[in-house]
Amino acid sequence: MTPASARVSVRPPADQVSTQQFAEDVAFYLTQTPRQLPSRYLYDALGSALFEAITRLPWYRVTRAETGLLKTHARAILSACAPLTDTVELGAGSGEKLARVLQARDAGSAALRVHLVDVSRSALSAAAGLLVGLPATQVITHEATYEAGLAEFSRTQSETGHTLLLFLGSNMGNFDPPKANELLCQIRAALQPGDLFLLGADLIKPERELMLAYDDPLGVTAAFNRNLLVRINRELGADFDLDSFQHRALWNATESRMESYLVSTRTQRVRIAESRLELTLHDGETIWTESSYKYSLEGLFGSLQAAGFARRQAWIDEDAQFALTLVQR
């Protein structure tokens, strides 16, 4: 019998961010008005672990709602994709949600290639370790951005059968509308006619619920946000004083998005060696680290249809206000 580890293929990083690129991005975004940092840098090994902890908090309902929907409707999703030869998950995380779907495959199903795309090496390792035990499954990891992972997959996908591409966890909400639309078009371009795309998206809900989810009483989300400064200190030789920054979450109703900030609690001078940058942060000055857009169901389908997808099905957790939408290329 072939050992399970032999069914994992690791693709070379297609777009792995170098220290130089990280340093250049930090220098560029921190000198914008308002000051910013790209949210993708939140997900180093510790950041990924902290985010997994966030998904288990009682106030963060996205993961439980989505997992429940996937478990309930897995067979319907798989039936719509038959015959299924490839699956691709963007932002694979722990792999637990994809496992919920694939565990519903019928015994004796044909061989399946599972492509996991994530910028976090530790997340890819965890997801591959979970999924490789599934029958007739080959796991291929892509340590890459979404765009680079899509490009790499499109060069290697099977010419027969269908692909199911998953983008879960409301990760699309981290992109502003123009960038989200651009990504949807890139996803469609990576698929073949008849392939399916499953999107998980958080819907608009009362502000109080959103605030508890993004500024939890235990401070896990705050630690996740401040870990970005820990990473910059460690990898770029910066001297951010962690005790001088607080986490702040805001609901922007006009833009339908939650916003996360790091707030300087005093006037301070910060040096970032690898970025060749020195800056003064004033008391109360903010660094914008993340946005999370929330959707209406019709607005969501409108964006998908504008990108060229055809509507197939939608499943909604009414209590948590979370939607799974299945569309076809």
C-alpha cells in the first residue's frame, strides 16, 4: 500500500513573498494616507494559529455557520459537479471545511486531485495532513497568492471531468469591490465551461454582532492584529513597542465593511531597518490593517453574474446570516 505521505505533492512557491517584497510593501503602505498594512501579512505561522482560534470563539459565527451548511449540503454540491476530477480551495486554512465536503463522496469514487492555495506554509501543512487521509485523493499544495495559485492550477488541471473551486470563510470580503470583481474574473478564467465555484460570504447583520466578532471580549482578535507588528519586528528589524498599540474595530455602514486598525497610544518614533523607513506616529494615529466587506444576497449574485457565472443554488444560515452560493462557469 502506498503510504499516505506519498500522495502529497508540494509545488514550489509560485509567488512566495520575499523579505525584500515584504519590506517594500511595508514602506509603501505605511507612508500612505491613511497609514495601512496589507492584510495578507497577518498570516504568518502565529497569525494563522490565532485566526484558527478566532474561528472557535462564540462571537465569531462565520465558521460554524459555514461548516454546518457544508455538512448539510455536501452531497448536493458534489452531485452538481459530477464527474469531479479536481478541487481547488483558495485560502485553505486548516482544511476542515473542505474535508466536510469531500467526506460525502461515494465509496469507490474516481481519483481526485485536491489543490490547496495559501500564503501560509503552516496552514498548508495542516490542511494537507488532514486531507491526505481521504480515499483516492492526491493533495497538491501551492504556497502562493490567490492569483498565482490560480494561474498555476490552470496550467495543470485535468482535461476531463469537472473542477469545483471553493473560496470560503468570507475571504472575498477582504477585497474592496473593484479588487473582488477582478478576482472573480480571474477565478472564472481559471475554470473550464461546466466547472463549479462555491463561495462563502458573510451577510450584513446588526452592528452589535459584528463588533463582538471583530473585537472579542477575550482579546484574541486584538492579539491577531497586533501580531502583525510582531512579524515586522522579527522579519524586518523594526522596533514597534507592542504595549503602545491597541486594536480597534469599526463598522462602516456606508461601505458595508468592518475595519480593523492598530492605534498608537502615544507619540512615538518607529524605525524599520529592512524597509529603510523611520516614521513618527502620533497619539491616536491609526494603521489600517484589514477590511471585511459584508453582503446582501442579491448584491452577491449580481457580482457573480457580472463576472460571467451562472446561478445554480444558494444555502443560507438565517440565524447567523451567512450564505453559500454555488455558481457555474
